[in-house]
Amino acid sequence: MAVIPKPAPSTLRAIQEALADQGDQWESVGVPAGDIGVECDRAIWLSFRRASAPEEIDWQKRRIFERGNIEEERLLDLLRMVGIEVWGEQDRVRAAGGHLRGKIDGRALGLLEAAKTEHIVECKSAKQEVFNKVKKLGVKKGKPEHYATFQFYMHGLGIDRVLYLMTNKNDEEIHFERVELDMEYAMRSVARIERIINMPEPPSRLCSKRDDFRGMFCRQAEVCWGEVRARVHCRTCIHATPLMDGNAGWDCSRWSKPLSLDEQDVGCPAHLFVPALLVGYEQIDCSEEEETITYKSPTGDIFVDGATNAD
């Protein structure tokens, strides 16, 4: 017989509901710097194109984000406590026409190991297992996604050192590591993101099967495998193209105009899916006059993509 769980205290439920009722959703304007280290090109493309539903920020995620912000300030305060100058919190870093974007945790000058060398500061916290791996192997091997992120920051800001700090959430131990800029690595990483951004269709999957462990927690998995149809808005439309000469701009060839972020989210009646987003669908007809493409779905249903009333 299954054990009946104890009901949560009313006050605790009220707190959780109050946090959840703020109803936040999170979605990056472009490719966030934290995604540079994502192994799968297809996942980055689908995220950039906003193919999946935005991430819902529930009460638990909100608390996790808040803890990360608090720990960041604690680590920066420790540097200040020993006389290190800290500034530049949340300075922006942009590349790839503004589509690749991030914010640093801070800059520091006056480290005892290199008093005259400016460092970018990257602050993280992690559970015991992750912390031990980073402590043993270093950030490059122990947490390569963090390494990829701050290499981009150094490259973008023209600074050749980073101070990487990680707190162990279990016992407050601090990992302290100074890392040099790897220019070749950083340039290759930025070039990879530019290549993905400019792809008109999603690249191939990293995972060879649906239950591949590498894709178990991928937020793009349902759209990637065709279990859920991609969202209808400008970034999933064949008419939209990211611009590489501005600040995260997009252009619509159907209406011959630039697209604001609000316009991208809303889309228009002339929307036509990037065909490769319709996984498993077979094109069986099209009408240039009506601006429609007709597909047969994997289950045999007929799906007419496009509009007959666009003006």
C-alpha cells in the first residue's frame, strides 16, 4: 500500500503560490553566453529560433536563481574584503551581430597573484559532486560549459585573464582558479555560434535516438523529435532571417521590413514553417497564389501551412 504523503503546511503553500503567481517566463533575445558550451548544434538552433515554449519560472526555479545571485554578491564581497578592486558587474558582452550575448559577474584588479592584471570574475556555486569534479580537474574539464562562457567574455572584452570562483553549497568551500584566454578556442566558439545562427534550417541531431542520455534534459527534445509542433511566430517562419550587422536584428522578406522583438513574438497570418521543423511531415502540395504548403503528417492527417488572408 502506497504511503499517503503529508500535506504541505498552509503557510508554505501560500509562499510557493505567491512566488509562482508572478508568472514569469524566460527566453533569451538571442543565444545566451551560457549556451556556448551546449554540445548539440541543433539544440542551440531550436532555442535561438524559439521553437519550444518559453521556460516557466516556478517558485523553485525562482529560489534557485535568487540563491545564485546572492552567492555571486558574497563572492565579490570576499574579494573586496581583502582589498581587491571590483567593478563592472553585469557589463554586457555581444558578438555575432548582437545575437550572442551575455553579462559578466564583474572585473577585478589587485589580486595578490597578479596585482596589475585585470581579471574578469566568474562566480558560481555547485553541489558537492560538481564542486569536487571542478576542484580535481579544473574548470576546463570539470565544467566545460563554464569554461566556454568565460572564454567568450575574455575574447569579447579584450581581457586575457579570468578569476573563476565556485562555492561548494554543502560546506562553503571555495574553489579559486585563474584561467588564461585561449584565443583560438574562443574564436572557434564564436564562429560556431555564428554558423548556427545563419543556418536556414536546423542542423542534425547529436542524439541518435530519443532516449539518448545526452538529450534527457534537453528543453528542445519534444520539438526536435516532432512530438510537439514548433511555435508559430516569426523565428520559425521561412521568411525571417537574422541580421548580422546590428543589435540582434531580424528581417522579414515577406513584408520587406525589419522585425521588432514584439513583432517576432506575435508573427503574422503569412507564417510558413521552416519545413525541417515539421519532423516526419511529407509535403504533398503548395500554392504560390494562396501562399500555402500542404503536408501529410506522420499519422496521415493533412496539414495546410500558411494563410489565404494575408494582406
